[in-house]
Amino acid sequence: MSLALPGDWSEVLAGELEKPYFHKLEAFLAEERATQTVFPPEGDVFNALKLTPYAKVNVLLLGQDPYHDDNQAHGLCFSVRPGIQPPPSLVNMYKELRSDLGCFIPNNGYLVPWAEQGILMLNAVLTVRAHQPNSHKGKGWETFTDAVIRKVNEKTDPVVFVFWGGYAQKKIPLIDTSRHTIVQSAHPSPLSARNGFFGSKPYSKINAALRAAGKPEINWQIPNI
């Protein structure tokens, strides 16, 4: 099994896939896929990079671990496939979106329209064993996604980095805040949403930062399917 990087990411991250840690990660994933069910499917692992080319990244939203139940994960943080019930964190994201910008709550959790507008929807870990959260933690993905974050930080034009919760906020030292904007708050999960995610107005803050940088604002409304 060998993973190939899509589009301009193959140049931006040239050499990353040749490093010893990544070879070790690939061997681990080959063994896992041979003996376990792994999400998302292999073809979807780099969907975030596929849907948002490096040149078009204006916002980076960092999640932690892919959804681990059947048919949920498809390679974008917080997003689920059409026809799948939005999980609790995403339900809370929609509630805050309604309160922040007045968007209606859609009948799906398919966030591809955000990715297509320049939001890199990156998880820190890109695969997971079925029904076992964090089962692929510490196997090398974090090194790879830190490299992605560093490369986005190297962009000369301003980017908005969105870090919800303590795990994501550990990445703040990777960001040059003189050039880029950080939007941070509690995580939207049911455990923490009431402790600082609700009322944080992240969507209008992201759009304000994009506007200040002379970039197009995000249309946050996810359409019904």
C-alpha cells in the first residue's frame, strides 16, 4: 500500500512520504487494513488535501481523530457522508452557526462545500480502527499533519487557523501570529460546548479575518441534500 498526495500538495510536502516515520506508518496501516476495518477507506484518507489545494487554503480547521462508526468518516474533520446523522459535535457546530450567522440547520453533515471554499478540514490523525477511538494515535500521523500545518503557516498570504479545544490549541506554537489569525475556543463536543464554544461566534470571526485580509468570506450555509 502506498499513499499518494493529491495536486499541489505532492510538491509542497515532497520528501515527507520518504521519511522513515512515514514508511513505518504505511507498514502499520497495511497491517491494520489487512486484519481490521479501518476508517476512512484508503481512497478518502487525503480528501482534505484533495478538496482544498495548498494554493487555495485560506482557513485551516483542525480536528483530532476520524469518526469511528460505520460510513461516517470520509477524510474531512467533523464531516460525515450524506445520509448519515450528524454526530453531536457537528450538531453543536450547527447550533452555534445558527446563533452566530442565522444559518438554518441542514438535514446532513456533509461539509464538502466548506472545503471547496478554501477551508482545509484536517484531522491530526487521518485513520482509525472501526469503533476504537484514538486507536491510530501516536503511529506517525501527527508528525505528518504537523508538517501540513507548518507548510500552511509558511504561506505568505494570511490564513485563519481554527483551534477548538486543548488538543488543537497545542498547535498554536507552530503558527506565526504576526502574519496569521488564530480563532480558538472550547471544543464543540457535548462535554465542553457549554464551557466556551457556544457564544464564541467563530464563523463571524473567521469571516472578519478573511475580510481584513482582502479574501472572500465563507458562505457557511450547508445546503439540504
